[in-house]
Amino acid sequence: MNPSDAEAPPRRPPLRGALAASPGEGADLAALYDSCSGPVYRLALRLCRSSQEAEDLTHDVFLRYWQQGRYDPSRGPVLAYLLLLTRSMAINRLNQRANRWQLVQRWSEHLFPAAVPTPHDRAESEDLAEKVRGALAAIPANQRQVLEMAYYEGLSQSAIGALLELPLGTVKTRARQGLIRLRALLHDSPAQP
């Protein structure tokens, strides 16, 4: 044994049939990359939806494969292992991106509070609310009651029918007729300058 051999980093064992078209006993990372980078990149592109991120992920997958050396040929082909690694790393990246986005959203809410409505916006809202109240007052009481229970109390039509002891069809008819009348009243109301 040469003294220079003792200082050399250990070589990885050859892939020995791990690839479908194995490059042979002297396989190395370059040969593995040449034979598997296409499918790894395509999966990364499907998951990341960005060619730049897919390229980065493909690079990181092969780097992790080479650095960790966890691949066990008895458990399946190396391509399957690389695709599983690609999927796992892509999901981790997407989750990290989502977490960063949520953090940015929380901080932006603290730094930039929601816009305070202007007096003009408040006046428009009050005007619209007054028109809706007037239109509701103009429709028959039975239709108004069903609509108020649905929209202001958040009840379903079946719950309204049970409370009012009415058949479901009657509740639906009253709600529909009430909405049609409201639309006509609100649509025909004169616009304020």
C-alpha cells in the first residue's frame, strides 16, 4: 500500500446493475447523472413548476445522493431512489416556501395595518345598507322573514323550514321570490350623484 493511497478519500462502490442501463463497473456520479438526470429533472419541474427551481432541485438531489450514500441496491433501482428523493426534497421546499409566505403575511399585517375606510367609503357603505333595508321593507313579510333568517342568522333552508314549521319547498319558493323582488327593487332604485 502506498502512503499516497492512505490519504486518498474512499471511493464509492460501483452501482452494479442499479441502473436499468448500467454504465458498468466503473460507474460514477457523472454516469449516474447522465442516465438519470432527465427523469429527475422532469419530476422536479412538475413539482416545482419553475425551471430554475427544478434545476436547483436536480442538482441538490444528486449532491445529497453522493454525499449521504444511503442508497441500497437491494431495495430497488437507483432511479426509483432518486425519484423518491426528488419528491421528498420538493415537498420540503414547497412547505418551506409556504411557511415563509405565511410569516411574511403575519409580519406585514403587523407592520402595515389594514386600511382605514375613508369617510367617502363609509358613506357609500351606509348608503348601500340603507337601500337594502328599504328594499327588504318593501317585500312581503313572509319572504323577508325567510331571507333575514338565511342571511342574518346563517340558517339553512331546512333549518328555517323546521323553525317556521313549513315544508322545504315553501321556504325555497319564498326565498327565491324574495331575492327576485329584492333584485328588481335594488336594480331599479335611482342612482345618487
